[in-house]
Amino acid sequence: MTSRERVLKTLNHEPVDRAPRHLWTLPYLKADLNRFFERFPDDFTGPDFSYGKSRYAQGTFFMPPGYVDDFGAQWHVTGYGVTGEVRNSPLFDWSGLDTYEFPWEMLKEADFSRVNESCAKTDKFVLAGSLSRPFERLQFFRGTENLYMDLAYGDERIFKLIDMMQEFNLAEMEMWAKTDVDGVSFMDDWGSQTSLLISPKMWREIFKPLYKSYCDILRSAGKKVFFHSDGYIRSIYPDLIEIGIDAVNSQLFCMDIEEIGESFAGKITFWGEIDRQNIIPFGTEEDARIAVRRVRKALDKGNGGVIAEVEWGHDAKEENIYAIYEEWEKESL
């Protein structure tokens, strides 16, 4: 069974020889990844492509003292490989809205000429990551506190900005839909440790239609759709399933894993993860193995549906990462 076949069967809730492996690493991670991948080859890869250079981008992303991102947000960074926090943006003040332009050059000057060839050359599942992260992008534009006030008061300017952003995001999704990639991902961090960051009602009214548009484009082109969100997002799982998300990456250990499994196993693929807040950085190897067994028991009913995804962060214990994948391999036999 090739990696691509293994992932597709998992997404289609069919039995597989083992759970597909997908390791995430943070920038500037100090680890011997070659040694890791020799032991545990990844079942995913990305396409060969490049975006055009944004007019706004300055500095080196994720490096101190900071940088300006592709959309003009100014980030302050205190440690290597850390995203940082936004300190300023062209749209912190609404006076910039009428003159702000999205970095369309990133799409117009993108080089997708190598994408299909790179897909044909591998037997791995080719997953493209997109620029689309509407809720987070709005926070980067406006600042989190400002955005919450904009949404609470229904400021018409935030909806104008959403429309501008959605036009850009849809254009990118159309570009990926025309390629041979197997799947496309988008993201937004929606949860606190215990709840959604806005009311589910507001989420459904404003953001769910944006996501559905992405899913409609991608699924009509035969692509699998992947979505990531940190935090407690139990309340929107049914909506993600309804709009056509194939695989969701969420912080399972913020939620009731067993209840999640009872409610949604077989309806959506769980794209990881193992607890990176506590177990991976602070737990023992046995803690890591127990966590895998818990996820497997709760979410894998013998019909695929689980991807062994792990984020290898700067504070992770290397031995715990190895233990997790050893246990996934064992559990899949």
C-alpha cells in the first residue's frame, strides 16, 4: 500500500495497514529529522511551487526582533521559530481601509508550473497548505480586541474587509483546484482551552459560509479538504462535517476524546493530535504511549479515520515523539 493509498483509504474510512504518519515541525527546530524520517517515513508531502513576493513582506519570518508579513502586519518576535505577536497593521486604524490593497501579486506572480510534475513523481499524499485563515487574518489586520468589538457591534467596515479577504482566498482556492494535488488545507484557531472564542451562532452566521465556499470549490475538483484549529471546538464539529471537511486537526486533549469519538468517529477523519501542551513536553515516554492508545481506542473503530499527526515543537521531548510513533506502529498491527 502506497502512502497516497493509505491516506485516501483513511479519509474514506476504509481499513488500512497502519495509521498514516504526518509530522509537523516548527521553524528552526534543532533536531535530527533525517534520522527520524529514516525510522518513520512520512506519508504526506507538499507540492513544489512558490508564491509571488508580497509588496509588504520585510525581514525574516519567525526570527527576532520581528518582521512584516505578506499582508502588512508587523510582528514582534522574542525567540527563534516563534510566531510572535502583531504590534501594528495597516488596518489597526479604519482610516486605512479605503486605500488598503491585498497582495494580489502573491497569486498573480505565483509559480505553479512544477506542481503537477511534483505530484506525479511521488507516491505520497500531496497536501497543499493555503494562505486562508480568515478569523486569524482579521485579528492580524485589526488586533484581537478591535476585531471582537467590530463583530459585536456589527461594524459594516469589518464586513467590507471580509469581502475583500474572501475574494483573495477564493482566487487562491480556484488555483489549487486546477492542480493535481490530492488535498488542500486551511486553518483558523477558534478555541480557548474550554470554549469557542466567539458564540457558535456568530461563527455559523459569519465564518461558516466562508469555509463552505472553500470546500465547495475544492470538493468539486475532487480534492480532499483539511482544516486545522487549536483549542476547544467541539461545538462546531457538526458544522465542519456538514460543509465537507474531510479531516480536522484539533487539540483533542482539550476536549472529551471519548465523547468526540462516540459522536463523530466515522463521519470525519481525525488528523491528529497528541497533547503538545502537557504530554509531549512534560510527560514520560509511557505517558506518550498511553495517550496514543487512548486516541486509538476512542477514535479508530477499525475503519481508518485517524491520521498519526504530531507537532514537534521547540519544547518537545524527542524521546516522546519517538515513543508516540512507535506506539502508533504497534497499535496499527
